[in-house]
Amino acid sequence: MAGKKAHLSIDGIAESIELPVYPGTTGPDVIDVRSLTSHDVFTFDPGFMSTASCESKITYIDGDKGILLYRGYPIEQLADESDYLECCYLLLNGELPDAKQKAEFVKAIRYHTMVHEQIHHFFNGFPRAAHPMAIMVGVVGALSAFYHDALMIDKEDHRKTAALRLIAKMPTIAAMCYKYSIGQPFMYPRNDLDFSANFLYMMFGTPCENYVPSPVLTDAMDKIFLLHADHEQNASTSTVRLAGSTGANPYACISSGITALWGPAHGGANEAVLKMLMEIGDESNIDKFIKRAKDKDDPFRLMGFGHRVYKNFDPRAKVMRVTCQKVLADLGKENDPLLRIAMKLEKIALEDQYFIDRNLYPNVDFYSGIILKAIGIPVNMFTVIFATGRTPGWVAHWHEMIGNPFKIARPRQLYTGPAMRNYPVRK
Ligand code: CMC
């Protein structure tokens, strides 16, 4: 494969242009078009449908086969055998930790779970009714004002400290967003608890009574974090890389990733799923909504269905589906009306020719939204939880980019506006 070339002939350019073609470990080859600019021509690919924006060794997706690998390991195996923090280590370092490395990593994360006390006051500036994503974007960006000691991004140890801080503090910040919105005191992290149990404790514990997180819910929370930990060059990760390519600090970069994640076509979908289920309201209305989803003149889409890359069952959704059933059984919520609508919707959509023809399977957000609702997490916190889980992926991509030669990301355009013209002389 090495040495493969593509040849491009363009009307008006006498010679054909030779372009190198690079193979990946797996997946499609890529044509290196960087030299095209010297021929005064650009490629045009809005939405990056056919563009590899970088070289990466972290995560691989085969959307046709429904495969997702973190550093080569299938997501189903990681969900069965591993846990979230081990996957964080894997994403950041490239290999699974041995027992000692794992213990050290877990200890390091625990050491960083608390946020600077001044950040508590920072929350007070937000209205109580603020969307928690709005608070999270602000607070994460503001972390750069608190942790000056490790902001020299060309130093690997500084980047690693920032990575640990972000992974460790995101659940604390997420839970603070929730506590602030309901007017309850912030709960300091408890480092005797595992990562996901501690998150549930900070969300649902109060200083007034002892809160013991249930093992089934803790396991479900850990799986949600693990399954969301990375997803290759998606919109938010690409945003983190783009911001990072300017040399911006890691907290600013991750904050920009959070903003990109917020949209309903990306991380906002899990919130949109629940809103859609509430709008459907009753099983008797499902057919009406399915009809709307198929109507080209109606902007309505079935939230939690379809994916830009997966044209097969999202492998994360398969794991989430099983976890979802366990959580509902554990909580005795199998007959919750919204959840019944969700299950019926899933069945109809999987059998409907429109969805079959377009490979529109339920995605991870469809089930994670149902689980989070069953656990008692309010709908407007769903994307905050996605952001918390996705942090190791964002940080790993940022770290990979900064640790290698890179250029500022600066796309070009097909300009179709007015040609140069003179400013009119006005009397
Ligand atoms: N409901 C109804 N029709 C749909 C849906 C849907 N959810 N998704 C795609 N379609 C149709 C679309 O109308 C088009 O039909 P046609 O070929 O007849 O014009 C066809 O399927 C292809 O759609 P597309 O818009 O070209 O596909 P895309 O790859 O650009 O969009 C998507 C992917 C995820 C934005 C889209 O499927 C969608 O809006 N889904 C709902 C939102 C959602 O659940 N997003 C979460 C994605 S998973 C989390 C993550 O990784 O961020």
C-alpha cells in the first residue's frame, strides 16, 4: 500500500496532479490534498463528509459494521470488562494500565476532585434557572483562571496535570450545576467512593442524611460515562482540536467542546429525546409522530435515531439497551408511561421501511436519556453528563495534537459573494 498515489486532472491545468495516498491501520485510505493550494485550487467538503482532518491513534469507528474501538479494544469488551477510569487511562496513554498504574491513576484522579473554593462563589453569579450547560461552559472555561501552575501546554507534565484535573473536576462541576439549580448545598467529593458512586453522591446526597448509591445505578452511571468517553473526530472533539490548534489553554479548549456538544444534533440529543417523549405524551400518538418524522415538509425528526457515521446499530446503543433494562427492573419502573412510549417507538421505528431504508437505528442517546430519567436526573442535566463522560476523549485528542507537530486549523472557502467593487460615491 505504501507509495500509492492518486492522480487528479483539472480542466485548464495541463499536467495531472499527483497526490500521495496514505493507508490507516484500518478504514479508508486518505488522499493528501495539501499540495493543491500550490495549484490554486481547494477541495470543497462542507460538513467534512469526506475529509480526514487529522491523523490519530485514539479511536476508530466503522459505521457500516457498527464497530467502535478505543485504542483497538472493542467498546462491548470494555463495557463488560473494564470501567470508566481505566478507559480514561487507556485513551490518554494508549495502553491499558497494569494494577499499579491503575491504582496510581485512580489515586491521582481522587486527589483532584475538589474545585477551588472560590469557584463556589462563581456559581452565585448565575440565575438559579440557568441551563446547567450554560453554567458548565462558563465554569470550565474559568478553571484556567484558577490553575495557573500547569498551563504551559508545550510541557507534557503540564498537559497531563490539566488532563487529570479536567477528568476529576468535571463530575464535581456537573453536580454543582444541579445542586445550584435546586438550591441545595454543594456536596464536597468523597474520595472513599468510586468515581461514579461519588458522582451520584454529589448529585443526590445532602448534608442531612446518609446517601448510599445503589450498585446497579452506580454501574449504569459508569457505563454511561464509559460509552461516551470518546467518539473519534465528532463535532465537539473537532472543535476542541480546532481551538487547541491556536495554542489556547486546555480549559478554554474543553469549554469550546462543551458548547459544540450542546446542540441537539450532537450531545443535546439525549435531552431532546426526553422532550420528544413528553411531547408524544401517549402511546396512541406515536403513529402521528412517526408520520411527521417521515414528512419532508416537517422539520421534526425522531430524536435518538440516526447517526452521521453509524449506518448500522450503534454498538454503544446495544450496551445501553441492556443497561437500561437492568436499571428499570432495579427501580421497578418497567411500566413508567414515558419509558413505555420509548420502547414502543423503538419497536415501530426498527420495523418501519422508512427507517430501515435509511439505516436509522436508535443511537446511544435514545437509551441513555431513558436511563438518566429513571435514575432521577433532570432532563436539562443530560448533556452535562454527556460532557462529563466525553472529557477524557476531548483531553486525549488535545494532548495528542499538542504533542505532535501541528498547524493552526484554518479552513478555506468557496467564495460566492460579490466580486470586488467600489464603494458608491454619495452626494
Ligand atoms: N428522524 C427522521 N428522519 C431522519 C432522522 C431522524 N432522526 N435522521 C435522519 N433522517 C433522514 C433524513 O431526513 C434523510 O432522509 P432523505 O434521505 O430522505 O432526505 C436521511 O435520513 C439522511 O439524513 P441526514 O440528515 O443526511 O443524515 P446526517 O448524517 O447528516 O445526520 C444526525 C445525522 C444524527 C444529525 C441525524 O440522524 C439526526 O438529526 N438525528 C436525530 C438527532 C440525534 O439523535 N442525534 C444524536 C446523534 S448520536 C450522539 C452523538 O454522537 O453526538
